[in-house]
Amino acid sequence: MATQMIQQGHHQLGDQLETLRSTVRSLLLEVDEKSRPVQIDVENGIDFYEAVARFEAQLIESALQATGGRQNRAAGLLRLRRSTLNSKMKQLNLR
């Protein structure tokens, strides 16, 4: 019985790691798609800070979605401290 419990634990851990790998791959693909050059209106220009804020919001929302809303994991995916992620979320009015 103990052997069966250990095997089940290993199987669950393997599943969790594969889910995390899949999430990271998905996020990287999404970042790659969103990092293509932005179309800039030559006559009116673009608000740089607004564009950066939109990009940050998209990254954070994607990370939160990929982690089921878990801020600790989302911060890890984005290589941020949790406090930095929370600060950005407040600044960008994200929940």
C-alpha cells in the first residue's frame, strides 16, 4: 500500500511538472506573438507609456490565467517578486 501511495505521488508530481512546462511554453509563444512591432500612426505617434502599460497588463493577465489565478506562480513565471506583481496589478487596476 505504501509503495502504491509513493507511486501515485510521483505520478501527480510528474503531471504537475508537465502542466507547468506546458504553461511556460504557452506563455513564451504568447509573448513572442505580442512582441512583434506595433503599428505606429506616423502623423499622431503613440503614447509610449500607455503601450507599455497595456503590454504589462497582457503579460500579467496571461500569467494569472495560466496559473489559475495563483499570484505566487504567476510572479514566478514572470520572474518577478510577488510584491512587484501586486504593485503592478494595483497600478494597472488588475484583479
